[in-house]
Amino acid sequence: MQKLDTKTKILNAAEQLFAERGFADTSLRLITSQAEVNLASVNYHFGSKKELIQAVLARYLEVFVPSLEQTISSLNSQGDRYTQHQVFSCLIEPLLALNTFRHRGTTMFLQLLGRGYIESQGHLRWFITTHYGDIMVAFNDAVRQANPHLSKAEIFWRLHFTLGTVVFTMASSNALTDIAKSDFNQDVDIEDLIRRLIPFISAGVSAP
């Protein structure tokens, strides 16, 4: 087995603890204890807790964003008439690609993203907007193109509600798959969950 370097140990421990406990309730001392490194190594590699949080998300975004750029570009190349279902479907492959990057990467990424919004991590929103603003604009433009009957303000609210639905679903994915198996004899994996979720959230965003 390949030995992990100190920086990777910190990132791995931090992402797990952030997803489970939240950013505010996870101390640097707890992270270094789980990573089995000293506290000074966090300051050396990241500088601060905020920068560590950003680095944890960046590992996923560096994989997710280029893939999403490709699927959005492919959608736009088909013309300007497409549905909200098609827009959200652009997220499927980029999200699933995170499972090849990290174990349970899709679920972990969405949980971390949700924590950033739930806990009002302003620096994280600034970081994402600053470094990945172009794809956010492109995705929002695609949503507006698919929903010309909605105002920008209404789209903001509906996408906010969508994020909440997605985060809750991913956070409870283990329980949902267990219930599906025991109550309905259905074997459901993360891709099944996403594909079941998209028609629901698409209908919510595009409702009159």
C-alpha cells in the first residue's frame, strides 16, 4: 500500500470530519489527531482552517468542474431549446466521476457542499465564486434558458431549495438504500438515487 504524505493525510481526515461533524464543530486538533500528524503541519501546508476547508473542496472541484464544463458545452451545442431535466442531467456524469476519484466521493462532495451553505461559510462561497465562477454562470444561464417563464430571483430560490433536497438525500443515502432493500426489495446505488432525484427537482424548478 502506498504511504500517504502528510498533506494528503490531513485532507483525508479533514474531509471525513467536516462531512460528519460540520466545519464549526471540527477543530484542527481533532483533525491532526485523526490524521496522526502534528498541529504545526496544518499551518505549514494550509496556513489556516479556512484555507484547509477550501483545499478539501478544491480536490473535488478540480475533478467535477472540467467534467461539468464539457456536459454543459455539449448541451449548448444542441441549440437553445432544452428542458430543465436535460440541464440537471448534465450533472450526472461529473458527479459519478467523483466516485472514481474518492471512495463515496459523490456523497462526500455533496455533503461538504451542503455544509458550506448550512453553516454560512462565507469564505467558501467566495472561494468557489472566485475560482469556479465561470461554470456557475454557465449553469445558471442554462437553467434560465430552460425556464424563460421564471425571474432571476425565482430561479435563485428554486435552486436553493433544490440544493437542500439534494444534500438531504445524499446525507441519508445509506438509510434510503437500506429501506429500499428491506421494504421494496430494490437494490439502489448512488447513480440510481441521482437518476430518481432529477425528475423530482426538475419538476420543482420548472413549475409555473
